[in-house]
Amino acid sequence: MRNPFKIFGIRRDERWMAVVSVCVFALLNALLIYNHYGRFTLANHGHVGAYSLFNNKLFFSGYDPYAYMTLTKYSSYYVLDRHPLYTLLLYPFAWLNHLIMTTFNFNAAMFIMAALVVAAATYSALFMYRTLHEVMGLGRADSRWLTALLFSFAAIMTASMSPDHFIFSLFLLVLTVYVLGRSMASGKPVAWWKAAVLYFFTAGITLTNGLKSLLGVWFTDGRSTFKPKNVVLVLLLPSALLLGSYALQYEELLLPRMQESDKIMKKAEAKDPYVLQKDSLKRQANQKITGKPISNEPFLKWIDTSSSRVDGIVEGLFGESIALHKDYLLGDIYLGRPLVVRYHNPLNYIINGLVVLLFMAGIVVGIRRRVILMLLSWFGVDVFIHVVLGFGINEVYINGTHWMFFIPIAIACLYRLRMPERALQALRLTVMAITIFLWSYNSYLIASYMLG
């Protein structure tokens, strides 16, 4: 077996790109740290719980501060049935932060997460570049520009400075596309251990992304995917490990925290008989934001039957995911941002529409390529979850890392068309102009918000 970590080595032609990426992502994370420094660097010695310290205090587009909580007081804050592995992966860093807090009386959770986020964002950019160059067959310059386009999108830019799980989803999904895309290009089946590792980690960070990995293996290997050996080693074994991870965290982390929360609630109720009524009113208010669920049963409670799909698509999926809204900038729907925010400048709709047009045209042109069919199936998973079922439709823009890497890959198919040199140059200039505009627009709004 070849060295499995060789893929993470930075090649000679990638060095400057890696350096620039680290600098840009470090600067973005520095802005977030600057904005929240005073609130989030207090050491926790049991006087203030991690939940009270961070919850609803990360004023950043609806991203959750659960990773900060986990590093401050190790417990399970993420929903286990959607993120069965993420909390376990943070354990070594929680131990490190505990050591720093007890030694220096300083909570370094923000700095630790910033380092992890910068690393994940940088490798996401490198694997995006490799996918465009090696799998899609573009030149190095075109691959760099399309990689820059991906990170100019608001959802990707904000995820690259957020402590939430989204940037790690992007890293793993782009890595999966690269690995499977190379197998498709070579005509060789993907090694079972690679497929198992990719499924284990993609599903462990975000459960539905595991389905994408399995779909990808099927598009790569075809019928051989269903051989008994592959079913056992690629599907059943990682699934059993994920189930074991869930059970371990439930017993050791979640259940004790739930029991502790019940005790706290009973004490609060003894002091204030109306505390349960207030909690009920808060839940009702949140339900108006998330939409009317089809049922209160597990999983079914996430299905929204009342929110507008049209507004979710125009202002969210293909709106805020691409370019930030100036009104209620980086606001959270649970902290005062309206469910629907619109652009005042028609230019925003024009730019967003142009991105969508290039995206759709690329899909049409490249529809016969297996990698495009694979990504189309992945995109179908997200459309089904967010648009058909309505899960998170009112803040769908923060889920852009789960699908927006498809846009530059689809546009790459246009570059491969046989067309006059003038037409190809016009396409390049259009992509460059959009990239420069979105980087300028989104980064200016983020910087003005963080420094304001």
C-alpha cells in the first residue's frame, strides 16, 4: 500500500497558492477573533458554563459556536444523529485547550479552531485546484481562477472563518471528488479502503454527506460496488463504527449533560414557577422561524411545510450563498434577522444570475461525464433536503459548502468546449470579473462588519 498521506503533500506548483491561501484565510479568521476576542477568551473554571459563555453570542450569519463550547468544556453539543463523529475528533484539541486554560488562565478555543479552519480551507483550495487541473483537464491559470471563484462565494468565504463544521465538510467532499475523479479518469476502481475512509469521515462530520460518498463510489465502480466484500468493508464496517461512536458519546457525554440540564431546570423552576412557560414560548418563537414541521418525531421534525421555497432559492440558495445581503448583514434568523432579505441593487441579481447561468450551462455541456453526473446526484441530495423537505431553507446559505464546489467544476466543462479563441477569452474574462467583484464585495462587507 502506498503512503496514504502522500496526497496531502504540497507540490512545487502549489507552494505559492498554499502560502497565499494560508495568509488570506488567516486574515479572515483574525477578523472573527478580533470581533469576539473579549467575550470568548475568558477561561472557564466552573463559574460559567460553556453554554452560557458562547450560545447565541457568535454574531455571524447563523453559524454555531458549538466547537468553542466543546473545546472549553468537553461535551456533546452538536446533534449526534447528524454529526456522529465531529465531537470525538475535537477531543485532543479540547484536552490542549484545557491545558492552556489551567496553565495560563486563557481560553484559546478561538485560536485552536482558527488554526484547524485555516488548514481545512487551505487544503480545500488545493484539492479544488487539483480537481480542476488533473480531473477536468484545465490549465493551471484557469484552475486557479476557478478555485478563486469558489472561495469568492459568500457561503464559502464565511465558512472559511467560521468555527462551525462546514469548512470540514467542504474539505472532505472536495477530497472525495478528487480521489474518485482520478479513479474515473484512470478507469480503475477506487480502492476499498479509500472508499471506506471517505464514507466514514464524510458521514461522521455530516451524515448526509456520507450518502454522497456512497453515490460517488457507485458512479466510479458501477456494479462492483455491490460485491459482498465492498458492501461489508465500505458500507457496513464504517457504519458500525459510526453507530458505536454515537452510542459512546450518548452514554458518556450527551446523557450526563441532559441529566445535568434537567437538574438545573428543576432548580430554576423552583425559583421561578414561570420558567417552563417562558421556555415553551421561546420554542414556539423558534418554530415560527424554522417553519411548521410535518411531525415532532425524530428526523421528521426537521421537515418544513410552511416556508417559501421560491424565496429560499432566490435569496438563499442562489442569493446569500453567492453574495451577502447588505441589510441585516451577517445576521442570524434566531437573533433578529428577517426570514427573507432582498438586495436593493439589481447588479446583485445580475451577478448571481450570471453565476447560475454558467453553472447550468456547464452541467448541460458536461452531462455525459461521470464526474458531472456524480455531482449532479450530490446536488440532488441537497435540493431534496433543503428545497423539497425544507430543512434549513430559511438559512440555506450557510450550507453552501455542501454543494457549491460543483459550480466551478461545471463551469470547467465550458472551458473544454471547442469554441473560437475570442469566445473562450470572453468566458475567461467573465469568470475573472465575477471573481474579482465577489471577492471585493463580500470581503469588504465582512471586514466592515467585523471592524465596525
